[in-house]
Amino acid sequence: MIKGNLIVGQSGGPTAAINSSLAGVIKEALRNENVEKVYGMVNGIEGLLAEKIVDLSKFTDEENLEKLIHTPSSYLGSCRYKMPTPEKDRSVYEKILQIFKKNNIRYFLYIGGNDSMDTVDKLSFYANEIDADIKFIGVPKTIDNDLMGTDHTPGFGSAAKF
């Protein structure tokens, strides 16, 4: 693995699991010797495009992570931005990769549902196409339980129950 920074964002509707997923990402990222800093995208990919990035290093102790787990809504804020395909608008992808380079981002994690996973897929495909060494990971969270290849997702249980 390559040393660098990790960025995480939240997208779509808030569920009971979205901040728990964020807490898990932060906790494990801070443990990883290859991750130097953990950043958050304020308001998902839209916030990233506006360079609204926050340092999540304040979550280094268990007490703050526990508070985050029980915080309602989306801690980082959300969006419902549908990424164009690279064929339609390469400038969006070029801007994101410039932001990654500027901030030494080597790991991108996105918490959300099917549109969020589509964003991860498009960015991963583009980065692979231009030979950028960035890892893209989708963290499933959807109350609709509509992600292909999954039995159920975090967020669905709370929506089904209530």
C-alpha cells in the first residue's frame, strides 16, 4: 500500500447507520500506518468539488467516536449529485483528481446508496483509465436495500423496523 491521505464522504439520505459507518472508517483509517491524515468531504462529492474538506483527526479517542456513532443525521452533510460520465464531462473528473493531488489523497471512501456506489465506480474507472494510483471504496448504506450484489445493507433494518 502507498502512504497518503484518506478522504471520506456521505451521500444520499441519512440512516441510523450512516454515522456509525463514518466512525468505523475513521477508526480503522487512523490505525492504518499507510494513512497519514483522514479528511471528510462536507456535503459529499459536491463539497469535494467546492474543496470543502475538514480534518477528522479530532476523532482519535473512543469517546468522540462513540458520540459520532450516536449523532443523528449525516455528520459531514450529504448531497444527491449524479456524476456525469467521463465522456460527457471530463472536467469534473480532472478537477477531482487535481484536488486529490493537492491534498495527497490516495484513498477515497464514499458512504451511500446506489448513486453513491455509481460515483465510486465512475471515479475508479476514470482513475484506472489515466493510471492514477488511488483506491476507491464504496461503503454501502441504503434504506432502499437496492444495491446489486448485497443481501442487505446498513440502514435498511432501521427503515424496515420503523
